[in-house]
Amino acid sequence: MKNKDKLEKVKQKNIEVGIVTYRFDTSKPEDCEQYSDLKKQLRERGLELFDFIAGCSSSLDKEKRVKTGIYHVETDHIFSNQYNTEEGFRVFDWSEKIYPNSSIKDGYYITNSENFKKLKELVHKTFACGYCGKQSLEFGDGFCHKCVGSEYLKIENYALLKLRPVDYKESRDQEKPKRSKDQTA
Ligand SMILES: [Zn+2]
């Protein structure tokens, strides 16, 4: 089976992942040690911390607290480090709340598993249009054909239509369209 077909199969149903919560008080030496071990492990796995201020009125804080358990990631529309789940929570690879008392470390992470690896592969091999957000496992000629030809787009917008992996890190705005280069030549 081709890799793309394998990924299509992965995408057919929601992906089961495990979440583990933690809470440490790093003013206590034993907690401090455990927390720094955990951080090291998660960084070695390549997870990036998403932290946010506890108690701020963002939708993040209004969400029910994510608990340790099994969650099912929805694959219809995926993001680089956060996922919608069947259970109704939005979960991150690794998330932590920031408290005024900075020795409290309260968060959760997705456990390492074959499913998590599949999910990450899906994220990396799914392409997205930077303009309309359409996602596809097909790369084709590298441009979003939902947008190409749109009357709303100018040639300088076309860099946005280049398909990039969902976890693409660089800013799309930095990409100069080829046309302007030709014009200066
Ligand atoms: Zn598009």
C-alpha cells in the first residue's frame, strides 16, 4: 500500500490517544526533580509546550479541565499541535497553565504511542492552503486549486496558495511571489 493510502486509512476514523495530567509544586525538592525529568522527556519527544495564563477569560480557560484518560482525535481538519476530540475537548501535545505562583506546574501531555506517531505523520503529510485553509493529502502541482483563478486574489497573494504541511513553521508572509523578482530583474 502506498504511503498516501495508508494515511487515508488512518484518517478514516478518529485516532485514540492518551492524556496524562500532572501537577507539581516546584518549591518542594522532590516535585522540582520530577518536573524537570518530565520536561526533559517531553522535549526529547519533540513536543512544544503551549502555556497560557490561568484565569484569563479566554475560551481555553472556560473549557472543562482536561483529565487523564483516553481521547479520540478528530481527523477531518487537523492542526499542528492541538486537536479537536470526540470528547469535546481541544487537547494540545503539551499544555500548562501559568499561575501567579510560578512554582505551581499544572498541565498535561499526550502519551507516546503508535497512534500518536500516526497522528504526527498525518499532520506532517497533510497539506494546507494558506488562504482558504483547505487540507489535502494530495500535493498535485503544489497549489490550492480551490483558490487558483479566484477573482478575489491578486498575483501577490499567490504565495499563500502554495500547499504547505500543516506543521509548516515558517511565516508564509515572508515568501515573496516570483513575479516581483522578475519585475526587478
Ligand atoms: Zn485555497
